[in-house]
Amino acid sequence: MGSTTPQQHERRAFLQRLSALSLLGPAAPWALQLSAMSEAAAATATDYKALVCVFLYGGNDHANTIVPFDTASYGALQQIRPNLILSRDALLPNQLAPATALPGQRAYALAPGLEPLVPLFQAKEMSVVLNIGTLIEPTTKAQYQAKSVRLPPKLFSHNDQQAFWQTSATEGSPSGWGGRMGELFLNAQSNANLTAISVSGQAAFLSGRTMRAYQIAASGPTAITGVGSPVFGSAQGSALLKSVLTQNQSHALMQEWVTTGQRSLDLNDRLSSALAGVNLTTPFPIASNISDQLKMVARLIAARDALGLKRQVFFVSIGGFDTHDSQATTHPALIAQVGYSLAAFHQAMKDLGVSQQVTTFTASDFGRTLASNNDGSDHGWGSTHLVLGGAVRGGEYIGTPPTIAVNGPDD
């Protein structure tokens, strides 16, 4: 038996995980061909491509997001969660008509609040990924119960499953798969420090082995107090403060601090200048933080040429999905924020002429139990998610619909 180095193992595992991106259809080459792409090759890229992760923190209730709608499945779900299930009349306008029908006449509808996404599905610009969750290897219920397969660590734990989704490793992993992907394209960038950008603070998803993600607020770049504006009304004071912050130091740690500060100042200036030239006219109808985050991503993409960027990975997020209680009143509003914001962002990509080059997907800690705890739902495992973009193999369900039954083969 041949041996492999840790680096070979990591590369192989990374490429195996990337194979799951086959659902992207025509968009797949930029992910799946990474095995044949070096950083030098990436440097010759003349087009633009971006991946946008929309993370729903807390564990989204998938059964009240993409809802089983065929008569048998809806009836079974109604028996399981009578106090949580959405009304059939409210779901009817949002029923999805896939290009390829599911076996057994299975059907789904999007929850109220996601109606702006229905036309995207029908236009083959969005797909629904069924029963997706963290795995190390294919696993059946019998294998899970017999403990005969390797399982992701600490299933049902928020921190650990968030980490596994974002890094393909346990909590504390130094790099995320979005960051590792971004590192492959650093040579293609005039501003490599802007390859991975989070509009939602620190994100494990964007951490590279050597690359650092750039963090930006939804409102735009935030200048260091006293540098971006006069200190006590004195422009000379601002200049003096900047010279102090950027003065070279003899101590290695102090010099690293200076280098980091200088990089922050430089990137802030470049971004502020580039964004000032952006005129994004697409309306974002929902006033919410997730909408503002995606609008900022759209503005950053609009500034791609001014910034000299060819490949980017973005991260945005929305919290509040740990709906153990009050789900009937809290979840619909959260889902509406997601639905309207995603639709507006996709339209912005069309308006910018890059809808074929930008792919957006949702992710969350885990799904939730079908059975209600009376006022909400509890931590589950598999979930259902969305993938949007002009290059997506749209209008399709990807994966196998799970059986709707408590203690069934998929429960």
C-alpha cells in the first residue's frame, strides 16, 4: 500500500468535497477543474467569477422553508407538526415545477416570503438541494445506529456543525474551504487581499492557510478614527497620527502590527475610491441587515474592474434560526428577509451583466426535527438549501427527497 503525505491527503479530500459542486452545471468547471489549475494558470484569467455564501446561523427549519407539497407528504407533515405547518393555501402560489419530475409524484413549494425566488426556479436560475448535511462518507440510518461509519464530530452542536459546514473540519480549524479555494487564485488578482471578503465579521469559511479575509461593514469601509477625518478638526493631526501608525519598527512583532495597519489603511483607501464610482440602481426592497450585506457584495462586484479582481469569494450571514420556541412568529420574517434579499441580489447580478459568473448558495448549521416541541423545532441533521446563478443547472431538485415520517428511514 502506498503512503500519502498530509498535503496530498488534504488536497485529495478537498477535491472530493468539491465534487459536490457538480450541481452547478455550466458553473462547475471553475470549481471542478481546480485539480488541473495552478496559481500560475489562474493568473491568466481574463473573465470574472465569484462565489457567495449566505449562512443562516442557528439551524434553519427546512420543512418550513422548502415545504413538501404533494398530497401524501403534506398530509404526513401535517400529522407530525400540526402547530407549525404552513397552510396549503398560502403555499399554493409558490409550488415549484421542476424540469424533471421527482419520483412518486413528490412535490415542494417555497414558504411565503420566498415568492420572489419562484420565478428564478422556473427560469432555471435556481436549484433546490434536498437532504444535504455534513458527512464524512455515505451513511444510512442503520449504519448510523450501528456506529459502523465515520460521522462528523459533535452532531447537533451549533459551533461544531457551523465549523464543519464552513471548513470541512472540526471547530478550531485554521482554514475554511472558501478561503482555501480563494488562495488558488491569488496570482490572478491585482489586489490579492480582496480575494475573500466577509460582510459579516470573522468567518471561518473565508480563512485561508496563508490568506487573510478582508472584513468590511455593510455600510462600507470603516476608516481608523482620526485618520479618515481630522482629529479635533485638525488635518495636521490626522497626518501626524497616520505617520505614527505607519512608522517602521525594529521589533518584529511591532513591525507586523505596523504592516497590518498600513495594509488596512491602503485597502480602505482603494475600496473607498472604487466604491465611490459605483452606481448600483437595483432596488433592494427589504430593509434588513442581510439585504444591506448582499447590497454591499453587489457594489463590490460592480467595482471588480477598478480593483483588478478576477476571482472572489464572499460571506454574508443572518442569525436567529435556532427556533426552539416562537417559531410560528419568528421564522416567517427571517425567511422573508432571505428570500427578498436573494432575489434582489440576483437581479443586481443581472443588471451588472455578471449573473452567469456569480453563484450564490445558502448554508446553515443543520436542519431541524420534523416533530415539533410544541412551540418550535429542535436540532436535526439534514436540511434543504438553495443555489442561485445564471450558470446553475437550474429548475431542478438535486438529491433525494427524504421520507416524511417520524422514526422513518431518514429520521
